[in-house]
Amino acid sequence: MFRRLITYLGAAILLFLIAWMGYTQNPAQPPKLTLNKVAEDLYEI
């Protein structure tokens, strides 16, 4: 019984670590850019 508990606990920790590594690898989305028309042929971001 103790061996089974250690196996389940090890598998749960491994699953948690893999999920945590996958979550932290996703980069944050860059902010959305807006264009403002300054003159006829001139825009600013």
C-alpha cells in the first residue's frame, strides 16, 4: 500500500510540474496597436 501511495504521489507531482512548465511557456500577448491619423499621409502608432 505504501508503494502505491508513493507511486500516485510521484505521478501527481510530475503531472503538476509538466502543467506548470507548459503554463509558464506561453508569452503574454502584445498590446493592441492603434493608428492615429495626424495628416493626410502621416499616421502615428
